[in-house]
Amino acid sequence: MKIECLKNKLQKAVSIAERATSHNLSLPALKNILLEANDSNLIIKATNLEVGIEIKLPVKVVKEGLVACNPSILSSFLSNIKDEDKIIAELDNGNLSIMTQSNSTLIKSEDYEDFPIIPKISNQKPVVIKSSELIAGLRSVIYSSAVSDIKPEISSVYIYGNDDKLYFVATDSFRLAEKNFLTSRKPDGLTPLIIPFKNAAEIIRVFENEDTDVEIHSDNNQLSLIGGGVHITSRLIDGVYPDYNQIMPKSFGTTTAVLKEDLSQALKVSNIFSGKYHQIKIDLLPEKKQIVIYSESAEIGKNTTVISAEIDGPAFSANYNARYILEAFQSINFSEIMIGANEPNKPLLIKGKGDSTFTYIVMPVNR
């Protein structure tokens, strides 16, 4: 193997691939990345059996071949040489030799015989979505997924198509976030996807700085995302996602419009005094056109914050987790927030006023 390429592109690809490696004692090959030169590309592969990544990098291939190496060593070397350096990489007695204008480096190779095959899924009519929308969809909901593996169906992000929209959903049973996007191709044929939380986080990291179209291919077991020279494969959870639409409020006894900045600041102050469970009490007072938020901790003290709001319907009072409400604000790009409430034991709905793409519900708490 012998290739010539630019340092920056190789460094970025190795950095992405490194995150998909794993220190698996029973399969030590997973700690390495595989570099394969053929035609006019360098293909960089890595997998931890949960996620597999292939990155196709256009390079000058002088001689085809492949080598496995420690990604941490290669990444550290590349990050500490000059940006303008051109890389010449070739095999030297089976090891990876790298030449730059000012460096001559030899990185010991690793055995690649046990490197697993990364599965690939290919559909005739994949769903196509912009990488920016894919990342926005995942980021808008991922914080609401459960972190425990006891119920893998909800320790995940759920993606499905309906008409011409693609839906992203996550819940930990205490709150639920839903985000939707119009797609360039109707996603009706898309198999519903339940992506493990950690894998969804890895997909965000891989595509977060890309500006490309992403093809979504899937079957019942695997997901493949292809775009910008990157092919990432993820295991899917085999299960049935909860029918969350049954608990989505369709109408409200009390509706409130409030400035996002005002409510955010009030919740942050109240959260200081909310104790380890972040519990606060929210009163909606239509006659006074006020939201009153109470919080109290025996160890710290107590706080009452009053903010102005437009409220229609009867007065309402219930206890909530302040952190859960605050986390939803990162997904709302509107200056005004709409709150819908019914009975105190029913979920509270939060969304941007006039926004039909993001919906968030949070259950009341009583500790």
C-alpha cells in the first residue's frame, strides 16, 4: 500500500473512525481501524459491533493494500504536525510508514485477520434527508430518552415516516419529545427505526459538521446512513415502541403563552432551590395573568418567582421536574412558548407558539 493525501482530511476521518472502536478483550481487533487503499480512495473502517463506520477518502493511490493500526497513535500524530503537510503513507515490512516534509514516522501495524465485516443495508428507494435535518431531529429529542438499558425500547430514539414527514421521538416515560421534518421523498416505505441511545449520539457526532444529503437504508435489524463519503451502520433494537400518541393531549382546559426567555430564567432560579429531585410547583393564574413558580429545599432555602403570561381557561396547579422542562428549550427556536394543561395528573404540553414541528410533554411529579 502507498498513498498520498492531505493531512487535514486524513486527520478528520481518523478522528471520526476512532470513536467507533472498542476495547473488547474477546475481540482485540475492534480496538483498531482498518485502512484500505484501492482505486483512487482510502477507505477507513472501524466498528464496535454496535456501530460500524466506513469513510471513503479520495487520495492518490500509488499502490493498493491494507493495514490495521492503533487509531489513537495515528490521530495523535496527525494532530501534532503542520496543517499544510502532505502525507505519504506506505507499508514498510507490514507496518505503517508515514512521511511528511518534516517527519519520518513508523506506526506498528496490528493484525486485521479478525476484523469483522461491517454489514451494509441497501434499499431501492431510500429516504433522503439533509444531514442538518438529521442532526436537528436527533438532537431535538435524544435528551428525553432513558439512560438505563432495563427497557431498551425507550433507551433509544424512534424514527418513523408518516405521509411526507419524518418523525423523531424519545421518551423515558417521565417526558417525551417529538420532532418532525418534511422530506424530499415520502418516507412511507421506511421501516420504523428504534436506534439505541448511544448509537444515535454517535450518528450526531459523525454528521454534525457535514453538509450533505443522507440516505437512510434499513431492515428489521440494521440501519445504514450514507452521505458525504461516510457510511455508518447501527444495530436496531428489536421491539415495539410505545404508542405515545395515546397520551398526547389533543385539547386543553388551560392554555398559556409566555416569553421563552422569561420562563427559562424563572425555571433556572427556581431550580436552585428545588432539591435533588428538581421538583417545583407551577401555578397558572388567569385572573392575574401570572405564572407563579415555587421551589423549596430543606437544606438550601426556598424561592417564589412570578412572571407575566397570557392565560386562557381555569386556574391550574401541579408539580414538575424543573430540569425536564428546561431541557426542552434547546429544541424550541421560538421567542414565545405555548403551554397546554388539563388535570394536574395529566401531562403538560410545551411547544413554540405557532410551531407544528416540535412537541414536548412532561408528566407531573409528587415526591
